[in-house]
Amino acid sequence: MTGQIPIHELIRAQLEQEILSGERPPGSKLPNETELAAEWRCARMTVGRALNALAEAGMVQRRKRAGTFVARRGVQETVLEIRDVATEVRAQGRDYAFRRLARRESGAGPEQMTRLGVAEGAPVLLVLGLHLADGEAHALEERWINLTAAPAAAQERFEDAPPGAWLLQHIPWTEAEHEIAALAADGQTAKRLGVPVGTALLALERRTWLSGQFVTFARFLYPADRQRFTARLRQPGNKASHKGA
Amino acid sequence: MTGQIPIHELIRAQLEQEILSGERPPGSKLPNETELAAEWRCARMTVGRALNALAEAGMVQRRKRAGTFVARRGVQETVLEIRDVATEVRAQGRDYAFRRLARRESGAGPEQMTRLGVAEGAPVLLVLGLHLADGEAHALEERWINLTAAPAAAQERFEDAPPGAWLLQHIPWTEAEHEIAALAADGQTAKRLGVPVGTALLALERRTWLSGQFVTFARFLYPADRQRFTARLRQPGNKASHKGA
DNA sequence: CCGGACAATATGTCTAGACATATTCGGCTG
DNA sequence: CAGCCGAATATGTCTAGACATATTGTCCGG
């Protein structure tokens, strides 16, 4: 009798549309749970569930005693999907390969101290490698690994498998941060990527921590025409399904 | 007696830690709701709520009849906060200003047809403007507006207020898409931004729709050293609060 | 006129049941 | 042995109530 789509979902969708259509303008107060429950002839908890979903999605704001209000449009948040370089390349139907250019273990110098946030002299591993698509340079990777946090990495050679994949498999992490920027290729970088000096590059930097301890820093450099990042953004509220494969 | 933090939250946190610590490895099966409810001496619904929260966060996967399983680490999703240029500049403690460079109404040509997804000849408005920080060029904006979706925009001059802010106030949207790329400045662009030709630029493109109908396209060009995008990423599970101001 | 105490109110959480539904497992049959 | 079918199982949803808790509006006194 209820139909196959749940009541709390119906309520949510209905209110969502009323909000998006402007029928319920930002700042306006929604009926309280008891009233809505009476309207929909369902339990208060069912209404509460719908309203909580809207609140989680940022469409409404709930305050005890005060009520539930349509939220004012806030800061935009987008979901950016950042995939493995290998995955990215293969998704384009091209052949993927990795070639290590350099590998060096050392104690952290002053530059690493600030960039990586490790103590001076802490053992770090630097791996420089090239990601190839169909045999051509696709991206240059500069990878720093904190050997204190990931001692097992010292045993790895990373000759034809990128360190990123290995780390993902072996070292857990709890926090990460990404930065995207553009820069011009310097001499050495240009040579390695096989592009003219000064070419615009897209840089993706990633820092990863395990409960506060720095694990790894990676910088990927893509020639401008070989990579872009796309982010799909939905008006807060259109939750829909997001079960990723 | 219950303490001030809710039971479903306690259960969620406990399971989350067991998963993060590796005590419950990816692929392993969690006890079913009834068992967990008995363990915690609470109602099944309370356990269900905790498990649903974990599922929403992507830490576990739930299948009827089969049970609840610890998820394998999937595609990484990051939350990228894309703010208004004005907000961005002011956040750096600098003065913000906008200067319109050009404004042109016309029918969509073939290029706009593909790039904007509108019919040929549809009325569109192009606004070209410069975002200034402390009087210096900070970003160049190229803005296309579909006048069919936003007819009121035809009345606006956009002389010293950017179209983005106006659109946000006046035209609702339901879907948006972002793309980030790097490119080299061509002659005209370089001149407008006051940088040498060939300078690496960070490009942010945004397309916005209102229930399927194209509303606006914007392309922001930032000289490489003036802008970067940062995205903080959390291991699925650490939900915490995300009430943005 | 201002500030504090108090009561009213709306949400937050929880329970103990019930029925619905998808999926898997196992056994039966051809 | 393959394929189908039914039963068992775990989750999904819902109800009608209860008590907790935060916040707000009001009233009253200084």
C-alpha cells in the first residue's frame, strides 16, 4: 500500500522541490514535525528522518525550540574525484606503465622539514617517476615518504610500480589534503616530460597523514593538455544515490 | 544516565575505530543488527541508525540477507570548496573590485552551441571582466549567460559587480559542474592580465543548469602564482561536523 | 529599561514491537 | 550437473509512544 519508495523519501523530495522552486524561500520556517506528521498521516519519527536528511544535505537548518528553517545558500562544496594515475590512464583506454627515474633515501633537510612537516634528519625516501600512457610521458611524480611512518617502504624498489599504489595497499591513512595549481615547466621537468620549457603544467599535490603523523607527499605534474580535473556539484539537497563502484 | 552523547553515535564511533585500526579488515562481516543490539542493550533501530551512518560515509556496505561488510577502500572523493572570487580575495585581506571589459548580446553561434549546449541562435549574453585585488589583476572572467533561462540578466550592465554574484542571487540552479585545467596565456589574455605571453594559467570552468536547462558558463583564468585550489579529504568515516559559515 | 528566572515549545533520542523486501542458500527436479 | 524454487535471514521501513534537552519568549522585579 505504501508504494515501493519510502515515505521519508517522499516527504524529503516534496519539501526539497518546494524549497528549490522558491515556494519556501530561504529563511522561512517549515511546519513543525508534529504538523507535518499530521499532514502526511505518518509518525513524527518518519518526518524527522526526512528533515534530518535535508539538514545533512544543508538545505535546511534545525534549531531546538525555534524550528526548522530553509537555509540560505552557503559556501559551495563540490565533490572532486581524484583517481589513481593508472586508473585515469586506463579509463581513457590507453596502456599504462610506470618508470622510476630516481630513488634516494636520506635524512630530511630544511626544505623537507617545512614542506613535509617532519623533524630535521628524519629518514625520508624520495622517489621520482614517470607515468606513461601508450609509452608517452603522461605525468611526472615526485614522491616523498616518511620512513618513520612507513618503514616497510624502505624495502621496496618501486622500479615499475608506482609508490602510490603500494602505499594505498600497505599504509593506512586518516587524513589527506590536496592542492591543485598551475605552473610553468622548468628545464629539467620539461626534459623529463618531453615538452618545451615553459609549458603550462597542472600540478596536483597530495599530503597524507595517519592520525596526525605525516606519511607521504606526492606531486603530480601534468602537461596542460593531458589532464583536467572535473567536479560535479549538486545543489545541496539532491542527494540521490552515490554508491560508487 | 545515557550520557550526553547519543548511543547511535557511540556505536558508530566504536565500529569506526575498529575498522580504522584494522581489527575489522575490509571485506569482513559485522555482527547483524540484532546481535549488536543485544551487545549494546539497545533497540535494533538504534544500531541500524549507526550502521546507516557508516554506510552513508562509505565505511561499510549493507546488503539484505547478506549482512553488513567493511568496505574496501574505494575511489577517493574529496570535498573541494570553491568560493566566489570576491570572497577569496577578501579572505586574503585584500581589496576587491570588478571591472567590466566587454558586454555583448547575440545569438549563439556554432561554438556556443557545443560549449554551452544551447540551440543555434538562442539569445546569449557574454560578459568579459577583470577581478582586481588591491587594484591589480587577479583573475579574468569570461561569462556566458543563457538569456532564455535568465532573461532578467539582459537588464543588468555588470559594470562594477561581477555577474556571478548577481546570478547567484537571482537565478536558482540545480546542477553545476566544475573543471580545473592549466593553460598558457595567449596574447590578448596576457595583456588583459598584465602577464607575459605564455604564462601558465589556472583555469576554472563552471557550467550551471536549472533542471536540465543550461543557465551559465564561466571561465576564470588565474595567473599561476595567484591562485590554487585546496581540497581537504577525510578517510570516509570521520564525518564530524560540517556546518559551514 | 534591563536582566534574570521560568515555562512553553520544537527538536533529539530511544524503545519494542511489526511487516516488507531483497538476497542468498540449499534442496529438489529434470 | 544445471537450473529452478522455496525458505531462511538480514536489512529497510514504520508506528505510537516516551523522556531528554536546548532555546526562546515572557514575565517580573530591581
